[in-house]
Amino acid sequence: MLRSIQTLRDTSADARIIAADGDQLALVGGGDDYYMPWHWHDCLMILLPRVGAVDFRDETRKTGTWLSEDRFVVVPKTLSHQTAARRTGHDHLAIYATDDQLAGIEARLGSLSRVRAKLGAPTFFAISSEMRSLLALCQASEQSDLATLSARGHLVAALLINCLSQVERGEQLSASTPGTHGGALVSNVKSYISNSVSTDLSLDLIADVFGLSRRHITRLFREKTGMTIGEYHERERIGRARELLSTTDLPVGEVAWRVGLESGSALARMMRRVAGITPTDARRMARSDKH
């Protein structure tokens, strides 16, 4: 199935479009049930996961590879591929670059011959800190006024050039699988917990969701984060509670209920034990910071 850049531009909801002017198109994708069956494009595509991981498959290899926040993939035009979210909480940015757009970049910045030499097949490269910042800025505003749209267009152009520069100077990364790419798996576990912060999550439940043993997922999570799954869940609950305490006038008991705890006193005990402060302290500190 061909998904041309014009088709993508015409059929995508406005909320998904980050930039769409001239030969430039950038779309937000993802969601818990995200799945795109086998298809190809009439232009170059760069897929950058922002949250969670995506399973990427293409016609040049027998098995798929996982992409998470640490890497992006460059897909040549006309190459058939398939993508699907791995568990919950995934979203990504896809940039589509036509031949005319690449020619325009060459006219302004110089030859892309070394880039083109690496684009015969899907290639994987590390996402730099600068690219991560640009990726966040591209999706920072939900407004759709002309000024915001223009700014997004410039940010996407800068992100595309950064991606091409990384392709030119960076070393290709090997394909990753769930068995070899623990970072992608842990990223998915963290996203799953963040999206279920108000739910009681047992270790057995999480292990079952991700198809791993309790021992393996516990060891891997501690290895990658320096904390247990339970500790991370508590920190996420406290972080959400502090956000509610600082931005609303909700009673402490209501805040506790919204983060999955049975009472304000239970929230106070958790915050005192983990963060060394009480809900009252957190609310007072947030208000003093505003003055």
C-alpha cells in the first residue's frame, strides 16, 4: 500500500500535523493501539520515538527491531515497512522529506552525498540531546495560530537537518530486539506505570503484561533505573500528587484518591517517607515559588 506524502497530508487530522508546508510534512503518531500495516512512501521518512517504543519491521530483514527514545530510523522511499506500538504509552514524530526538499537543503548547506550513501536500507542512529530538545519543542504547544505553526515549521526543519547531520557523522546502530534492547523494554514499563499511576500495580501483573518473569523484569528495571518498580511507582504517584497540589485547590484526600491512595494520611506518609515533605509542605512551597 502506497501512502504518498500528499495522501498523508490530506488524510491526517489537524491535531496530528506538526508542520505541512511546501515539501515538508511532520506528523505525530502513536497511542496504545497504534498499528500501521505494511506500506511504503514516495519520499524519505524519519521516525523518532518520543515516549515508549515501537516495533519496526521492513522487507530487508526477517525479524523486527525495537525503537525507543534513544534511537531513530531513516526509511528510504518505496521500501515496504510496518510499525506497531509496544504496549501502552507510545508516541512518535514522523518527518517526511521529498527529493525536492533534500535538494533544497543541498543547495543551502552543501552535498548530501555521504548521507545518501547510507540510505540504501533502513538505518538506525542515536538521538542526540539537541535532537531530543527539538523533538520536545515541536510538540510543546497545542495552539494552531499562524505564529505557532510557523515556529513549528522552523523547528521541524532544524530537527530534520540535525537528523541528516547525525546520519552523516554518526555510526549506525545495530537492530534491537526485546531480548537485546533492555532500554526499550524498561522505557515501556515506565510508560505503562506512568499511565496507570492511580492503579495498584503488582509485580505479577506487570510481568504478565510484558511477558517476562518477575525475576527478569525486576533485575532489568533496577539495572537500567537504579530503583525497583515499586519505588518508581511511588515516585510517579508523588510527582502527580505534587502537580495537583501545586496547580489546584483540591483537598488532600481528593488528591490522594486521584493517585490511587485511600486517604490523605496515606499520601502524607508516602510523601514524608520518600520525599521528606508533607502535602501541606508541597502546596506551600509551590505557592511561595510563584511569588
